[in-house]
Amino acid sequence: MRHHKGNAKLGMMTSHRKAFMRNMARNILKHERIETTKGRAKESRKLVERLITMSKTDSVFSRRRAYDILQDRDLVMKLFKETAPLFKSRTSGYTRIIPLGFRRGDGADMVILELTERNIVDKLPKKKKKEKTKPEEPKSESAVETKDSKAVETKGKEGIREEEKKAKPMPKDKPTFAEEKRSERAKSESKKAAGHPNFIKNLRGLFRKRGDR
């Protein structure tokens, strides 16, 4: 006889509901804190608390039973090695439900389902890496002499360049654009005349014939 051992259907088929409960148990054991609706939290906490009581007796049989539900070897190891030792002093009350209010949109009653005992790891601020400073090597006399000689050479070259700049004549004012065009035209005409020596004579003959008419 069942004797009031009914389960909420949650609007799911049996296969869907079993897979959903398995996933909820996995998430709670992995993250130790999840946010869900009130009906789903009440149903999933039954399975989670049953798994924690099962993990208190560390045996092959209990591990196999836990693996049949979770289907994950890493989570079974975490359940027996990390989660179970936290609840040695407790016989019940392994989870708690914290109300959050109604969800905007569909108005579902939202809650937080979490383990009462958790491993809280405080994240420390990251330390800045210090740059390694290399120790200065003692400078030899030869290196000092070479540096001095290079400095003298550079100074001598700079002095010569300055003298050359002073010796160069300063350029005159640049011609304007119109003057450049005129000079280019004169050069082109002179080139044409040089290429055709009888060009000017022929022009004079043409002008004379036109005048006679």
C-alpha cells in the first residue's frame, strides 16, 4: 500500500519527470545552490536528501545505488568524499528553501534550493606579477673606452654636418606657378624651332601671301 506516498506530476510524463529529477539532483550536488520554482524544489529535495543519507554509509552497495540515480562517476565521488562528511552531525534537514517572490511574466513562485552545509571558497585577489630586474653587470674598461670613442666620433660628424650646412648657399625665392608655365612654353617653342629650322621662314611666306591677297 502506498499510504499517501504520492508525487507531484509537475505537468510531465513519467519518463520526463524522472530525467528532470535526476538533472535537478546533479545540479544541486554540483553547484550546491540553484534557483527554481517552489513545486520543483519540493519534489527534488526529496531525492537529494535520500542521496545524502545514502552516502553516509560508504560501501560498494550504496555507491552503486547512487550511481543508478546520478549516472555520473565524478558526482558519486564528490557525494561520498566531500558532501557526506559535511552532514555527519545532522540526521535530517540537509537542504533549505528560500523564497524569492513571484516571477515576472507567468507569476511562478520562485525559490532558492541549497544545501545547509556548503564548502564556501573565498576568492583571494590576484597578486600582481613583479617584473624581474636583472642585476647590472660590471662594465669593463674596454667597453667604457669604446663608448667614449663612439661619442667622440658622433660629435665630430655632427660638427662637419653643421659646417656643410653653413657653407651651402641659401636658395633664392621659388618662382610662381605662372612663371614656371611661361618658362616651359618658351622651352617647348625653342625645341620645335631647333627641330625644324625652316619653320619660321615658311611662316613668313604664308603671312606674305595672305597680305598680297
